[in-house]
Amino acid sequence: MEILLWLAPAGVVTVLAMLWVSWLGRERREVDRDVAVARLGQALAREHPGRRRPAPVRERDRSTGIQVRRTRREDSAA
């Protein structure tokens, strides 16, 4: 039993942290449902910064399972 005494401080800290988080997350004032829906509608109607520039479309490499890179020949006579 003495071997497990070193766990006591960690257990106490864990319990205190759980109590503190539950106190922070307690239910506070309730927001009117209609007001919340109106806020959500306004937020969704706003222009999102990511919508301005679409991401460039990348060409997908055809996967054959073998990695081979083609080399360019500068002289076409060869």
C-alpha cells in the first residue's frame, strides 16, 4: 500500500481539475432560441475568407505501381 502513496498527489490534482472544469462548464444564462437562430443565419450569410480563391486543381498522376520518370530528349534525330 505504501508503494501507491505517490499516486495520491496526482489523484488529488486530477479530481480538482475535474471539479474546476465542471464549474467552468456549468450552465449559465440561456440564450433565446430565435436569437440564436438569427445569429447563426447572419454568420452563415457572411462572406467566408476561404471562398474567395478556389484551390488550384491538381492533375492526378496515374498510378501504375511502378515509379518511372520519363526523360525529355532535346534532339528528335536520336
